[in-house]
Amino acid sequence: MPAPPRAWQRMLSGRRLDLLDPTPMDIEIEDIAHGLSFVARWNGQTFGEYAYSVAEHSVLVEQLFSNIHPDAPTKWKLAALLHDAPEYVIGDMISPVKAAVGPGYAELDDRLTAAIHIRFGLPAAIPVKIKKQIKKADKLSAWLEATQIAGFSVAESDKFFGAPGDAKLPQTLTPRPPMEVKAAFLARFTELSKML
């Protein structure tokens, strides 16, 4: 009988993360920050000298969440920063691809999310109310990204991601080099962790 296919990923930290049965002990924030800094949003279809990374998106989502909910407990701000953390090993799939792949992707994402949350002192599953608040910030980020760097018109962005209304939004998005974004992600993670 042939050996089963390898289901683990070796990280730069030396950890081996089993994708089918991830454990919190095999998760390091440096691996997450590094991986997310090199994963392109929008399948790389963005304007600029650099791809717009999931790490940059994650920092923006946390900023938007914190602007909308300034009194939110720090743990939920950290959850917002880590909302796409599993993508450091499974990559970022645009919504149409996720729909085509089916429920298997969501199950893998959920297992990784639970392990990541436990590793950093969050509940394995985020309360539905908080998850919806983070999703709202995520959609605001998608609207900004779509209109500023992904070539969508405002009308298209309003249709697919919802109009931002009177939300306080950053002026301009400019994709940055991966190592700069990694540093920004780690700095915000450290800042939030110290406040827990």
C-alpha cells in the first residue's frame, strides 16, 4: 500500500503544521506574519509595484474594526487582526473559487482558525455577534481595495461588498513590500498582545 500523502507544512520556524489536525503548539506568529505578507489578495490582480498582501489587508481590517468599535475588548481586536490567519498556509482564494471548492475549504479554514485562536489565548470559536462585526470591517476593507487598487468601479464595489455609508475610511491604499507589511503586522500583534 502506498503511504498516505503528506499533510503537514514545514514552517520557517522549524514547526511542522499538520493541516488536517493542526495543534496550537505548532503555530508561531512569525510564521503567520511571514506567510500572510507573501499571499496576494485579489489573486494578485492589483495596481502597484507590490501585490496587496493578506497581511496588509489584516492590519486594515483590524484598524477598521477598532475605528467602528473603539471600546471593543482587545481580544476581539486581536481576532480581527487574525481573521484571515489560516491563509498563511492555505492561501487566499477569491469568493468564487471558495464556492466552487465547496464545504471542504471552510472545514479546513475552521480547524486552522480554532488552533490559531487557542494558541493566542482567544476562544476557538468567536461569538457570532463579534464575527459579524469583524465581517463588516472585512467588507469595508474589500470595498476600499476593490475601488482603489483592484480596478472595480464604485458601483461594482457597492453591489458586491456594500456601500461604506458614513464609515471612517483611510484615504489611500498603497501596497507595500512584504517585509514592511510583515513588520507592521507583527508590531500590531505585539501591541494588542501586551494589552490582553
